[in-house]
Amino acid sequence: MFRPEPPRLFTLNTSAWLALELCSGRSPGELERAYLDETVPPLDAEVARRRLHDALDLLLANGMIERLAGTGWHAGEA
Amino acid sequence: MTSSIRNPMQLESPIKVTISFTHTCNLDCRHCYAACTREPSSRELSTDEWLAFIDYLYDYDVIALLFEGGEPFHRPDFMDVVRHCARRFMVRIRTNGTLVTPDLARDLRQAGVGTVLVDVMGAQAATHDLLTGVPGSFGRALAGVRALLDAGVPTQLLLILNRHNVAQAQDWLELAHALGVRRAGILRLYPIGRVKARWREMALSLDEMMTALGGLKVPHGLTLMQSWHPHDGNCCWQMAAVNAYGDSIGCSYLRELVHYGSIREVPFLETWTHPLYRELRAGRVEKACSSCTDSQASCGGCRATAFAFHGRWDAPDPFDAALNEGTDLRALPSWMLSACPRPPATAGS
């Protein structure tokens, strides 16, 4: 994943990659449902939720997604 | 090739591409891999051809470009190309640093360049200038590094280890640290281009290299990159490179050894499917060093140096201490001295 500003390449783990793939255009609830659809099973729903939120925190902290007012997230260009 | 060891990963298309933007340079390095000239060949891709190629790569999801040369800043249209692709790709530029002024460094920062890698060929001016063939180039390279750092451009130093600078490797690390760079790389000497004619003068034995590397004390705050054991990866699985004439060559270090097609004649991704290219990406090798395989998830070490010393694509990389098996790296096989080297068994085929 390429973040243009400041320029840096990231290697994503599978949780972060899936969160990034699913997040654009989805509300927080829709994103959580989509993520759980893809990962439960084999993951337990609580584990999957925790992984999703950890991944979103990481993506947000590194400027790869942005939170849109009231609607959810938007992924930057890869 | 019948080897059963192979790389675990396969890419459908490259994620990063090396672009040898020009085969011209303002220096006369005795180790030059591109056998550069001052004036450009009429065969070099034009600005428009490069821009179209870069757009093509963007459309096919390439995310990182490494520009090198020659000396990329020696070609007047280089910054136009940089501005076209920075912020769309992670852009890295390898340069001799001598043409980087404070204004240019600020332009690079403004454009959004990711990293600039500067070749500094020793810790002392006499050594660097001897190797570059141009008096004063050491001072100008260091001035370029300082300008880049002052402008806030992430900057790294590179050293190609050879007989002229091996005794200065520790001092070179101290120099890198004193300049304020955070990462520095020590690279092996590859038998390509102009250096082949000087191989006996410049090449070290593997023992000499490993002793020099093993004795280094990396200053606190500096990260050292090196590609010898236990970091001798076989990068072919992810490599793509195009030279200044538009030839798809897989990797800059394979530049004389392979030709997968011209991007002037076929789309780049058609060259990606060339049988030899696919074979090298598959990484089938006779032997692999387990430490290097573990660290890089790829097998057998560098294919360019394996082929140069053994004449086989699946041979062990003799720069890897675990795979060297007595190969004297100071003695280059005579067939490698030709402009387009082919081992005796395949010459003329």
C-alpha cells in the first residue's frame, strides 16, 4: 500500500488489507457486517470485531484511511 | 531446470519497477554498470515514451518506481518525469548526488519523492574521486546529501564494496551517521558494464567481504542494509526493470544477461510472461541457504551473480557464504567479459 503524503510503502497484514478493501462507502455498521461475513467462521465474531477495529485504528493512524463525518471511512489511493 | 526448490510466492504482475532512465552521466566511474557516456544515445526513450510507460504501469497497479541510470539528473527532462509520477507512486531515485542543489532538493521534496539513494564510494575524497574519475565529486556528492537532508527528503547512502574502499567501510558508516542519514546500504560489486574490465583490480574474495562486514560497528541510530548471508535473497520473484532503451530486463543487475522484449514493440506485461522471466521468478534453484530463505522467503540468493560465476540460472549464489563452495569471486569467468555474455555451452544458441 502506498501512502503519498508523506510518501511511504506499507506491507499490510490480512486484517488491515481486508478492512481497507471493504471500508470505502460503507457506514461503520455496514463495514462490520461485511468484515464478519468474510471472516466468521473461522474466526469467532468477537475476535473478528476486535481485529477489524485494531486494523482501522492502524490504518487511520498511518493516514491510509480517513474518517468521514458521520458516514464511515474512505480509503486513500493505493 | 529440474530443481525442486522454488520461491513460495508468485505475482501476477509487478508491484515495483526499476527504470534506468538514461545511460548518460557526468562522472566516469570505473565501476560503472551501465558503461555510461556523456551524450545520450538516440535510442533512449523520449520523455513522452517514458510518461506513457509510467501511466501504463499506474493503470496496472504498480505502486513503486526506482529511478536510476546512468545519472538520472543528468538528463534535462528528468524532473518533468518525477513530477508526473510522484504522489502516484512511491518514487525512489538513485543518484551520484553531484547534481543535487538546494533548489533541486526542495523541488524533490515538493514533488513528493519518497527516498533518494546517493552513491558515496568511500569515506575519503581521494577514494571516491579515484573511483568516479572526477576530482571534486566527493565534495559535491556530500553537498547533495546535505541539501537533500536539509530539504527534508528521506536520504540514504550506498557503498559498492570493492578493493579500493573496503578498508574504509567503518569510516564510511561513521560518515553516513555524521551526515545524518538514517539508513545506509553496502552493496556487492556486480560484474556488469565497465567494471568487468577492471574485475581483478576491484573484486574482493568472499572472505575479505565477510571479514569487512563482520567487523562493522553500526553507529546508534543508523540502520545498515546488506545483501550477503544471512540476507542474500533471491529478489527475482518481485523484480521488474526497463533500461533507457525500453528493454525489459527484469533487474538492473541482469542488464547484460537477459532481454525479455522491448516496451516499444510489445506491452510491458507481455514481456513479464517471457519463459525465462517466469522461470527466474519461480526461483527454482539447486541449493538454498536456509538462513537467507527464512529471512527473505526466497531461495538461492541473487540470480545475477549465480549466473555470472556458474553460467546456470539455477546455480547457487557464490556471494552467499553458505553456498560459495570454493568459488573465487576475484576471478570472473572469461565469457563474462563480452558485452552480451553467454556461457560456453550456450554461446551462439
